[in-house]
Amino acid sequence: DHKHAIDRDCTTLSRHVLQQLQSFSADAQDLSALMNRIALAGKLIARRLTRSGLVEEALGFTGDTNVQGEAVKKMDLYANQVFISAFEQSGLVCRLASEEMEKPYYIPENCPIGRYTLLYDPIDGSSNLDININVGSIFAVRRQEGEDLDESASDLLQPGHNQIAAGYILYGPSTMLVYSIGHGVHAFTLDPNLGEFILSQENIRVPDHGPVYSVNEGNFWQWDESIREFTRYVHQHQGYTARYSGALVGDFHRILLQGGVFLYPGTARKPEGKLRLLYESAPLAYLIEQAGGRASTGIQDILEVMPDEIHQRTPLIIGSRENVALVESFVQRDT
Ligand code: AHM
Ligand code: MG
């Protein structure tokens, strides 16, 4: 009815954050403001993506390569800058670390009062940009420990358990923001008329088992024998189906909602796989655990991995508890 529809439309993201913390404490206000700024970044990126076929600056490469040696796209750069701009004059975030920046970026006017660090992958799945299919942004918030006066950011080298918020924005047929601040996982859909993220699914639980396995099987001969054995197993048993879009956020979103497993194992060329711990694997691991699922390297929980450096990579096996355990059983058989 009328009242119900109005109530639903009023459950905006910032209101939801406050509701969950049930307080007007400084922390609750901070987290609400943080999520609001992240949402703004998401809206700006979504706006540009919506028209990307028409705007010259939105497609193609810049001609530079990033720290990881990957060709930078114009959209990667734009999105990276949007997150920085969104946090200027916020007094919240002193530091941002992203896939596109070798070293963390400090916002001078927010330091040292900003008590939080934002870790993010501004555009994940960039190879999908030029063909107009799904991409995403991934983020995590950590409390800044100490003063970081020498700008070494060494306090960031902590396991994912230290995250206080994490989530992603999925730029698909609609734009969605999925987040957790340690009280379950919640999804919001951008209403383009309101320009607001409105609650669409609360307390998402990932099924204990799901049919989907999501992995780039083109790497088959690059994998360890244990992962080859796992894929042989799913080929030989009924009830599995393959889905892989080449963009982690979309592939993960499917698994969060419907169950199954996503994996990016190590390869002969990249023994740690491709995905980065601090701003790809750990935020999604935080979400999946909040939803009742699991994330593992094959031998260790992702949230327990102690990073050696900011851009560290890690093998990732993430999704439904039973599916993750099955992959682990193959990996651990060899050890
Ligand atoms: P990116 O952040 O440079 O876009 O790379 C990450 C992406 C993930 O979204 C996706 O899961 C993976 O790379 C796909 O890699 P591949 O093409 O090797 O299957
Ligand atoms: Mg990425």
C-alpha cells in the first residue's frame, strides 16, 4: 500500500547506517557520513558510465601503466579521482589507498584529524568498460592506527578482520550499493529520479550451497593440479553451472545472492593469483562472512592473511560454505 511504498522510499543509505548502529554516537555519525561520500562517488561514476559511449573521455586508454604494470583506462583514472574528491573537506578520511596509486594518497586538510582510511578499487573489471557490460567499485574502511607521521602507512598491513566497513557498487542494469558495517549485508538500488540509494534487500544470507562455479578456465594449464582436479569434479557431477563475466563485482554479486563459488587461484605465472588482498579480496571476504559464507586462500581464511605490502595479491576462493570447503578439500589434499 501507499504507506509501505513511502516508508520503503525513505530508507536511504545514510538513514540505514544510523538505524543499524541505533545511536547518535560519534562513530555512527562518522560511518553514516563515510557511506554517504562513498555513495556520492558511486553516483558520479554511474552517471559517467551511463553515457560512456557518447563521451570521449569515458572510453579507452590514457597511455600510462599503473603500479601493477596494467594499461590505465581513462575511466580508471576518473573513478580514482572521484573517490579522492568525494572525501576532500570531510575531516573523516586522511588517507586513501587504491589499485591505481602506488602509494597512499593523503588529503592534507583532513590529516591528522581524519580517523579513517579508505581502501578501494575504483573500477574493477575494467576490461568490460569498452563493451558496455558490468563493472564495479570495491571499498573498505579501516580505522587509522597512530599518527602515520612518516607516511609509511605501515599500520595498514593488518588482517582483514580490522575492517570496520566494506562493500561494493555494481554498475549493472541498475546501480547497486552493497555494504556491511558488521551488522549483516544490505543492498541498495540507486533510484535515478531521486538520486538516492534506496534499501532493496536487507540481511542477505548466502545459501550454504549453490550451483554456480565462477572461474577463468582459460587458465586451466596454468593452475596447480589441485584446482584442475576441482574443475574436473564439477564437470563430472550434475548440478553445477559455470558463470564468469570477467568482472569480480558482478560475479561475486551473483554468488552472494544465489550461492556457489568464485575462484581466482594462483597460476604458474602468478602464484598468488591476480586479485589484490587489501582492496579486492578482503572487502568481499568481510561481506561474505557477514552473509554466512566463507572466503579462503585454499589454506587460510582471507580475513586472517597478514599483508606484507599494500598491493599484495592473494588466491581467492569465496562463496557458499560448502562450495568453498569442497575447493579447499582439493587444495589441501596435496599438502
Ligand atoms: P582489474 O581490477 O584490473 O579490473 O582486475 C580485476 C579483474 C576482476 O574483476 C576479475 O575477476 C578478474 O580481473 C578477471 O581476470 P581474468 O581476465 O584473468 O579472468
Ligand atoms: Mg580490480
